[in-house]
Amino acid sequence: DVIWIDASICPQDLHALHSHQKINHFPGTFEIARKTNLIRNLKRMAAHHPKEYRFLPRSWALPSDWTDLRAHFQGRRVKPLIVKPSRGSQGNGIFLTNSLEVIDNSGEYVVQKYVHPPLLIDGHKFDMRVYVLITCC
């Protein structure tokens, strides 16, 4: 039996599964699936391994990093930032800005320095995703 769900499963429900049942998510999936959580985790790793995480552009997870983002804007002209809703998908809600005023400081967003020029394939931006199948624990 395969159980396909669109959300993370809680540990209690996982323990209720029979040994022959398989599921497409595991507890804690949201730590990498939500953009704000992913950025927090990547920043933690970058603090411990700065050379290996040089690829990560300057990033803020809102609302918790709002004060740091506001300080980034103080007294300087800011290059474009890309703003992404934490729970968004398929490009919905993503925008570029040079202005702090257009960013909702109460919502869950990831704000990053915009990498220019972006890498394109046939003139189009793209996502590269890696899917992993864990067959045992």
C-alpha cells in the first residue's frame, strides 16, 4: 500500500502505519520544503561551513529577520532583491524590489539578493530539483 499525502506526517500517524505501507513524506519535511525554514537551516550550515556554502546569496527569512533586513537598507542604495512567499509554488507571489516599503513584514517570506544575470535555458529561468527515495530507516 502506498499513502500519498500533500503534507508532512506527524510521528503518531507514522507509527500507526503497518510494515507493508509506504508513504511519500516523513516527519520534519517542512524543514526543507518551506522556504523560510530551508533558509534558516542553510544559514546555520553556512555559519559552520562558510567555504562550502559560498553559493548561498545573502538571505533573510521574514518575519524573524526583519530588523536585519531593515538595517541592510539603512543609508544605502540597495541592488534588487527577490521576495518569495514561504509557502508559494510555481512562481506565484514572487517579485523583485529595491524598496523595503513593498515587503510585508508580517508575512512569511524569503528575501534574497537577486543573482544577476540569472542562469537561463533557452532564455527561460528554471528550477532544478533533486528528489530522493529513502527505502529504509
